[in-house]
Amino acid sequence: MPEKGRKKLRGQPELYDEVKGQVNLSLTATGVKGLDDLAKQMGISRSEFIEQVGRGHLPVLSPEELTALRRILTQLQADNSHDELAACLATLSRLME
């Protein structure tokens, strides 16, 4: 973001060390809505969301990693003995649905 009171300059990097360019993506209406919802949850634009995924700042799990994480969460939930841990695990489970 530019500093308050400073105008953005075309062709000048704003957040990163390089200038952004335009890219066309083909998405279904459902994909666009999902992308917009995710970006909104993070408080950023859809463009910035894709930028952060591409830079590796927002991790993307493979199906195998997601399965392993779900298995671990299930084991922890069955084993929990602390209320705060149980609440955290329940939140993680909901996020992964």
C-alpha cells in the first residue's frame, strides 16, 4: 500500500520488488465465488490472494497432506483431555471441511 497522502505511480512496485502484470484466468462462477470468499476472509483482494498463493505465503495442501492432517486431528480429538485443546481441534476440523 502506498503511504497515506502519496499517490501510486503506474509502473512502480507497490508491495513487492516487482511490478504486477495482468493475467487472465478462466473460472466457473462457483470458483470465482469461492476465491472471493477466501480473499474476503483474509481481508485482501482476490488478486493479492492469488499473489500470496503463488509466492508460497499461503500454503496449499495436497490431497495426501490433507488426509494425513485429518487423520492426526481425529487421533488428537479422541485423545484430548484439555478443554482448550478440544476447542482448537474442533475449529481446525470445521476449517478443513
